[in-house]
Amino acid sequence: MQLFILAVIIIAALGLFISGRLRVDLVGLMVLSALALSGLVSPQEALAGFSSPAVVTVWAMFILSAGLTRTGIAHQLGLPLQRFAKGSEAALIVALMVSASILSALINTVTVAAILLPATMELARRSGRPPSRLLMPLALGCLLGGPFTGISTPPNILATDALRNAGFAPFALLDFTPITAAIVVAGIIFVVLIGRRMLPNHAPGAENKGALGTSLGSSYEMDTHIFTIRIPQGSPLDGRTLAESRLGSALFLTVVALQRKKGALMLAPRPTDVLEAGDIIVVHGQPEQLQRFHGSQHLLVEPLNRLDALVCERMVIVQGRVAEKSSLLGLTLGQSGLRREHRVQVLALYSADGVEVGDPHRHRFAAGDRLVLQGEQTSLDDLVRQGVVGELRTDPGESRGLLNGKLHLSAVRVPEGSVLADRDLVESRLGNAFGLTVVSIVRRESMICMPLPHEKILVGDLLVLQGSQQDLEVLAGLQDLTIEKQDPGLLADLDSQQVTVTEVLLSPRTTLAGRTLADLMFRDQYGVSVLAIWRKGRAYRDGLQEIPLQFGDALLVYGPRSSLEAVARNPDFLVLDQAAAQAPRLERAPIAAGIMLAVILSAIFGFLPIAIAALTGSTLMVLMRCLSMEEAYRAIEWKVVFLIACMLPLGVAVENTGAAQLGAEALIAVIGDYGPRWVVAALFTITVLGTQVIPTAALVVLMAPVALTAAESLSISPHLLMMTVAMSASSSFASPLSHPAHLLVMGPGGYRFVDYMKLGVPLTLISLIVCVWLLPILFPA
């Protein structure tokens, strides 16, 4: 009866595992409950799995892996792969599989696949190959190298624990290394020489473009709005800061990266970074803005030809103070209407105590404020007459002294086809973008002094611009810029461990609706750039600083992850991708590496049991702030932990009921007379077939009693058969459902089920052949 009940439980569990109708951890809990309620195991045996050293080791290793990832060590280990981007496909695959195999020895296999996935996508872009040529070798490399050590995969941990519980000497940490190394070498040779021809050539889709080219990047059409421009030799922009270049204010372009002539790519440069001739600037925006602004298509610089003298005769510079009852009180410069209604230009603004106002456009006028005004005499006299300003002082020397030499004149002609033609002065943005004032327009034989903001600009007009020498030079410098040839790997370069792009929403409780990015000083306050605003199904890229924010707006932002952390903490915003708002703790990287090394060395030399070493190491990861306790909890794959803890009593039940003995006798009856190699082959085949439908942890628990009983009956090494079970459980290559690493690359690679079988079945046979040949040598019967 006990055997019948056990068979029903196992068959029901297998059916649920295969159907996938319930979560595997829930199935494990059901198995545990059924075993305890049926009396196949005692209450103590039912709950022993949760205190098992194997379970403790598994969840502790998840935390240790997270510590290596959170401190940036894992990412740094994948960077050398980029050196192979220009090599042959064979060299690329070898480098990728070797790297994945070695990393899988230290870090959870799924974590390694997740870490190397973006790097592999970048390799595919840089090498001009479809991702489908590289992603499956990546997954296979992770799976091949997973069993390298006794703590790198759950099957290895469980096999070691099964030996210990049966009274045998457990596997040492590196007992798995020789056989795994042989399988890795054989697998890589097969993939490079033969399997490479079985890899599909699926064209990459939108989901295959990396962090800046995912569905997020596709929605915002990032690939068509990222381009490069070069600072030419002799450019007036040479030596200017990014803020002074006015690329943003004039052309609505956001500088996302800066490539020095001889240096690394600077991601998310600061406004204070200085441009140099030969620099390549990576910008986001509308390419048409730059193209229309280029050279003769926009403005032609002409000599003044005494226009400066004529303008100075007509335009007077004076000083005035805001009167006690002035209509300006409490208004900003934009609200004052001085230019729009009175045809007067404010050249400088000083507070009542004589301090120059740094940002005149945000200043609200107060009584006693001193203004440096420019305009025709009649317009200035009207200001006094209306009580807007007090008595005017007309000492030109003193007024010009207050301007600190900021006034310069330049004449530009509006040619046919200019972007300014038939636009008014406000639309020209010469003032807002460059700080330049159109003090007069020479049209045919007449001169319009201090034209109104809505004066139309016509083809052939000569504009007399007034501003600082620097502003005039920047205007000339921007007209010399041209778009460089697009680098196909550009998007990949813009995402890194420190800098990324993500989407930010206004939170339901935001207080920012109706305010603009300029009002919020968003770039200065948060250190990230807004590339676009998504509103009602459309992405806006121009004039973002002046667009009032609305509920439902999504901001596409780019900048350092550390800055995004500050945005995420602000209750006014919701960062959609929380992982993007996590800067790696690079300063803790040496500590994390030291902790991991100490755990491995302790296990190798037997200073501590592996469960205690891993537990202590994971505790130190948190104590040394390599990751927080919350991050440690999130790092643990609780589904795997519960599955293992719940399934361990099944192995006890298989042994207690005599099922292990029956299985071993059946195995012996079929192949027992043919020697240890045939036993290894049969055990490997049964286990590897089971991995296609049963979680590997559950399968090892199920097969361990059978292997140990068979070893005792045949008087052969239990280590030989337990190693066979462990290695076969990790040889799940032929199905995308057999391991999460396969599922991880299935979408980005565009793989079908048959693609896995083409490469996985032969690779499984190779693993079988290597084990049958080598294991009896390493663990003599």
C-alpha cells in the first residue's frame, strides 16, 4: 500500500510538472503535504528539508551572486568580450562560451545569462551578426559550465548532500571540475566546428536592441533620433562648455555622450564639460533642426558697412529705476511687455542694492530695481511719462560700463530657403536660444528699429543682431556643424553600468502638473536630461523646457543611475524600471570579491562546511553594505528554495518504502552484467530525459536513492553514480523549457523549439559520451 500511495504521489507530481498548470513550488508543497499526511515520512522528516545544508547553501549562493552583481564585479567580468567584436564568428563564440562557463562556476547560471545578455546583444550589433547566432551559444555556455564547482548549481549541492546523509564522504568543492571542464571543452569544440552551422539566422527585431533599443526605445524611435556631429577645426565652439554651445536651447538637441579625439566615450556629460576641436558629440533630437540651421540655408553673415554707427545714432542706452507705483512691480521681464508694448530692450538688471541679477527672466521687479534700457528716445520718454520707470539717466559711458562690454553688433542676411523666412522674431528664437537681440531690420531702403516680437522676417532682410561677442561666435559655430555618418553600434554604447535611459511618469500625487521643466530646473536639480515627453500616443522632442507637464505624461530621461535614484525617491515621480535607478556600488567591489574568494577557499580547504561558509559570506555581504537586506531577500529565488526543501522528503520516502531498492533492482536486471560504464550510461539517459519535463532539483532528489542503492547492490562507487546523476541533471540542453537560461534568450534570439533540439540533442549525446568515458576513470568502480 505504501508503494502504491508513493507511486500515486509521484505520478500526480510528474503530471503537474509536465502540464505546467501549477507553479512548481506549489506542486512541491502539495507533495510535502501528501507525504506527511499519508505517513510515508514522519513530521520531523517532512520538515527537515527546510533546515537542510543543501537548501541553506542554495539560498546563500543566491545572495552571494547578488552581491557580485550589485557591486559591478559581474558586469566588469563581461566587458573584455567586446574585444572580440571584430573577430571571426568562431572566435566570438569561443570567447562567449568560455566566459559564460567560467562565470557560471561562481555565479548562479541564470544570473550569468542575464548579465551577459546585453553584452552579447552589443557584440551582435558591433559585429554585424544576427543575435540568433550568439545568444544560444551564450545559454549553452552557461549550462555547460554550471556544474564546475560543488556550490555552483542545485544538482551539485543536492548530490553532495545525498552522499553526506547516506554516510559517505561528500564531494569536495572541485571534484566536479575535471568532468565539467571536459564537457565544456567538448561542447565548445562541437558548437564551433559543427553546431555553428545549425544556428538560425533570424533577423533581429525591435526587442533585440539592448537597453536603448527595447520596446521603450522603439516607442520613442530612439534609433532615428540619435546622431553624431563633429566639432571642426577652428570652430568658435572650441573651448566652450556644453552649456555655452547652446545646442540645447538653440537646436533642441540633448547631448547624451561626448567622444574625445583621443579618449573614451563620456556618457551623460555635464553642462560644464568643455568642447574641443575634433570632438564627436552624440546628440538626441530632430536631425532636421541642425540641417536647416546649417550655413547658407539659414543666415549669411555680412559686414556692417556703417550700420553700427547708424544704429547707435537711433538707439539710446539709458538707466532707469522702477518707480514706487510702477506697473512693473511683481512682474517678470517676460510679463512686463517692455519689448512687446514699449519697443524697449532691457540690457541689464540690478537690484536696489546694486547687485546684478543673474537670471533676469525669472526676477520679479521690485521698487528701486535699476534697469539698463535701450530704445529710441521717444519710446524711452513714454516709459517715464507713464510712470513705468523713474527719471532716466543718459550718461552713455556709465551705462555701457554697467554692461561690462557685452554689446556687440553683427549683420546677417536672410537668404532664400532660410528656416527663418516668413517667421516672426519670436519663432526665430534668436533671443531665447542665443541671447541675441534684433535691434533693427534693414528692409530695402528702410530701417525698422527695435522691431516688435511679432514682426515677420522676409527673404532678403538684413538683421542687425546685438549681443555679446560670445553669443555671436556661438551662432556662427552652430552654422558650421554637420551630421556625421551614423555608427550602427551607437545605441549600444550609450547604455552602461553607470548611465542608462528609462521612463519616468508623474505620480498620482504629483504637485508638478502645469509647471514646465524650466520652472523645475529639472536638469540642474536631478542631473538627468529629458529626451522626450510622451503624451497621448505621441513623443514630443522640441521645446521640452517650456511644455507644461500634464497628468499622464511620461518623460524619457537619460543620465547616471545614481541621479535616477534621486528621481525615484521623489514622490512626484514614478520610475518605471526600478533596476535602471540602481547605480552599482563600485566602491564595495573589492569587499564583495574578497568575501566570495574567502567562501570558495574555505570550502576548498575544508575550513568550514560549505553551508556555513556560504551563510557567513552572505551575511558579510549585507553587513559590509555590498547589498541591502531587502536586496538580499529579492535576490533569493524562493521558488527554487521551496521546491528543493519540499522535494527532499520525497527522497526519504522513496528509500523508506523500498522504491529505491525496486528501481535499483530493475536497473541492475537490465544492464548490471555489462559493467559500470553501462550503468553510468543508463542512469545518465534516464535522468537527462527526466530533466526535459521535471525540475532538476526534484529529479536529483528522486534519482539519488536509486543511484545509491544500485551502487550498493553492484558494489561500485556511490560517488561514480551520484556524479552521474548530478552531471546528467545539468545536461538539459535540448528544450527551451528545461532551463530558465534557455527561456531568457528565446525572445531576443527569435528561437523556435526546433532550434534548441537541433543543437541540444547532439550536445546532450556528447555530454553522455564524455561522462561514460571519463567518470569511471575519475571515480573508479
